[in-house]
Amino acid sequence: MQFVPDIPRWRQVAEVIRSRIKDGTYPPRSRVPSVQQLIAEFGVATATAQKVHKGLRAEGLIYTEPGLGSFVAKPPSPEEPERPA
């Protein structure tokens, strides 16, 4: 992957993972690449890969189960109203 110099790398990697979630490459409840897998695939630093997971968790796109890995969150169904936080 060629990184654009004026956008943080973690955002660019997160966008790739976000696209894969959206297009169904990673369906709901399936595992997303681990920090080590992101490092291997994209050639980024550990801190960068961790930031990708942190950002996607903050968006609610993935969740992490300690000892199991990170998974695609189930999207809210259209008939379910969003609950206020």
C-alpha cells in the first residue's frame, strides 16, 4: 500500500479495514486482522496498528474480546431505534 504523506497512516489503514467491513469482506461477528497482522500486511509500527483498532472501536465498528481478538460489530438493525448514550 502506498501511503499518502499528509494523512496519518493509522487513518489510512483504518479506512481500508472500514471499507472491507462495508463491502462484506469482514462480515458482522467475524474476526478482523490483529495488531500483528496489520503490522505484517501494511508495514506499520505496533503503535500505529494499535491506534487503528482503538479508532475503529471508538467508531463502534469493531469490538475486542480479551484473549480472543477483535471482531466486526453487528450493525444496528434499521427497525431498532438508536438508544441515547
